[in-house]
Amino acid sequence: MPFHLNKRFAIAGAIVIALGAWLITGLFTPSKQTDGKPAKTTVAEIPKVRIAVIKAEPHEAELIIRGRTEAIRQVQVRSETAGAVAKIAAEKGTAVKAGDLLCQLAPDARIAQLAQMKAKLDSATLEFKAAQQLSKKGYRSQTQVAQAQAALDAAAAGARQAEIELERTNLRAPFDGVADARFVDVGDYMKAGDPCETVVDLDPILIAGSVSAEEVGGLTVGNEAKARLATGAEVTGRVRFVAQSAEPATRTFAIEIEAANPDHAFRDGVSADVRVGLRKVMAHHISPAILTLSADGKVGVRTVENGVVHFMPVEIVSDSPDGMWVLGLPETVTVITVGQEYVSDGQKVQSVTDGGGQS
């Protein structure tokens, strides 16, 4: 789930929890009215709120992303010539090195064609050498020598083309990886362009995801990232790519995280929850239950100073199962933990600490 959705759920949950806590404790007591006019507030009628003193702590701000693993590259190895499959050299799941044979086509007449072209090359070589010797003695013109040179070059090109055509019957791995899929069997006929096998490179492994326009500004290539895969495995890597333009359909920005995978323990296509470290900050750790909204819709907390309520907006930098980390508060601050939804800025309150004391 994208981080900004987590934030909305947390705010909604905080408001519901705060309402329930107030109803249970009965800490808040509104001022009485007589004849439609506010009565004079006595000490006993000043509403009570529960408070806690919190201090800022060092924290690494994080961005939470939902993504999935991807092979850094994968290729369908396709034939460049036609022929019947004579051999399968790498079965599915086999680790291969660059240049290893995957499939082999029957050479058919290609060996004979290569021998023929090599014979022509040998003949053209002899004719060219003879033309050079005779030219030195005046028995051949320069034009005739040039013609012999052209015939030699054509024979060499023909021999090279025959070698390439014969080598095309050997379909080889383009890079180190794993033979992940096979499309033919011995005896199948392949045309040029038909796939033999898919080779997948899983080292390093990529974790691909996307972030919103609000979140992308904090990302930098090189940021450390930790991911927990759906398999339960944990992966540590770094951001290697952040898109400069958004996807038109979703208006989100693609990112890629790269992690070492030398033993191919992490597979392609596994879902992952990723935490990307953004920056070191001094932040406050709070329960989402104390979050509230101001009249203009800002997210924040209500604090108490000298018995008076103040609203302070906050920025949520990360969340976890045991609470949220927020910015925007003084280093040491007294926050209202129960009753914050029923008091307002500038209102006098009686404070009860979480330990039971009153101030």
C-alpha cells in the first residue's frame, strides 16, 4: 500500500480511537450554560485532558513502497537460421554461463558449403599470388592483379559467411544466468526468429515499485532500502533508478532497487514490502490515536503549555506497528493524549498526566 494511503487510514483511525477513549474516561466536562449564555467557568468546570511529555529522538525517515522482484534482464534466445533441433544442451533450471550451448540445430548442408567456400578461397589465394609474381615480370597488368585481388576478397567473404551460417546452428547463452523456459524439443523444426530458451539473469535482483508525486522528491539514487518478500525472506539493497517522468495512467513514478543475489535465492515476480531510508532527522514517536485535524484540515496534535491548549501541525515521516514518527514539534513538548478532539486553541484545561498526576 502506498505511504500516503497509510497516512490517511492512520488519521481516520486516530480520530475514532480518541473519541472512544474520551467516552470511556469521561475526562472532558463542558461548561454549563444558563439562559443561553455561558455560565462563569469555575475550576471544577475547566475540562480535563490527559497529557504526556515526549522528547525528540534520532530517527531515519522512511518511505514505504509496495513492489515486486524482477530479473535484471531476461532474453528469449531465438534462432537466426532454419533447421531441425538436433540437441538440447541446457534443461530448464540449469545455470549457464555466457557462451554456453543451449540448443543445436542439425548442420545439414552447411558443413559441405563451408568446405566448398574454403576451397574457392584457397584457389583464389593461389591465383592472386601468381598474378602478383607475373606482374613483377611484366606479364600481368595492374588491372589483372586488381581483378585477382577482388576474386580473393569475394572468396574470403563467402567462406566467412559459410562459417557464420554454420555457427548459427548453435544457439548460445548471451550472459550468465538460468535457463528458465524451453520452447522446443529434439526433432522440432525451427524457423529464423523462433525461440529456443529463455535465459534469466537474477544477480543482482531488482525490486520495482512506484511512488506518488508527493513522495518522489525525497528519493535519491543510492538511498538504502530494506525489503521483506512475500516468501518471508529479507533483502537489503540500494535505489538504482528513479523515473524523471510519471506514468500517464497512474501519475506515479517508477523506482528500482538493486540487491545482490549471487546464489539466486530471490526469484523473479515475488511481492515485496520495501522501506527506503530517506534522511536522518530528530523526530517524535507518537501513537496515531493522538493525531487530530485543525479547522482547516491540517494534521497535527494538540499540546498544553501553561494550562492552555495549542494546535501544532506535524509531518508524518514514517509509521510502524508501534507508532508514528512525526516532525514539526519542539524538542520537548506536552501533548494531549485523551480529550484532544473536544478542546480548542486558547482554551484553558486541567491536565492529568498518563501516570495519574494532575497539573
